[in-house]
Amino acid sequence: MKAIVIGALSMLAFVLSLAVTHCVAADDAAPPAMKGKAWVFTRGESQVIRVEGIYKDGPSPGHFFQVARATPQGANPKILILNARLRQLPGIWPQVITPLPIYFSRVAEADEFSQVTIRLPNNQTVTMDIIKVED
């Protein structure tokens, strides 16, 4: 009987060690918290930069993102840095992880930016190249 218990405990320890190893490996290669795209639309003399994405780990459907240009901007003037702040709507909302949209748009100078970096509330940053679209 004692041998069966020791065997079961050693098997449990082995399985737990595999689970912990798998969790650490999964955290090292964690997918980004946001997927998105950035465009610059050119129509005649004017250009508009637009950033759109989905943040996958929103705390509830009662939240939204307020996206603003970071002040100060970084050392590289070709990279637009945005801060995405999570805001809560009034009322009672279920605490269910919800994908939330992120949106930013503004008039840009000709070839002002080549990349966008978004600072997310979970201390992650997402950097994306800007796609140029001409009309």
C-alpha cells in the first residue's frame, strides 16, 4: 500500500513539473495583447493617419479605450507614440474578458510618421508599420 501511495505521489510530481514547464514556456512566447493596423490616407494635399485594433483582454463590456498622443514623444520623430487608457462606463457590468476596439485618427503632415507604438494598460507596447494608401 505504501509503495502505491509513493508511486502515485511521484507520478503527480512528474505531471505537475510538466505543467509548470509548459506554463513558463507559454509565458515566454505570449501573443500580443492587441492586434491592429495603421494607415496613412493621402487625398490631394491632406493626409490622415488612422490606427485601428482590437485589445483582447478588456475587463468587461463596460470599458472603452481613450487613445491620445503621448507627451513627450520619443527620441525618434518618425515613430508616433500613443497612450491607450482604459476607461469605465457608468453602471454595473459583468466581469467578463471582452475584446475592446482601439481607434485613433488625426491629420498628419506629409511622411510625418513611419511607425506607430501603442502603450497598453498591461505595460505592453505594440509597434506597427504604417501602410500608405493614396487616393
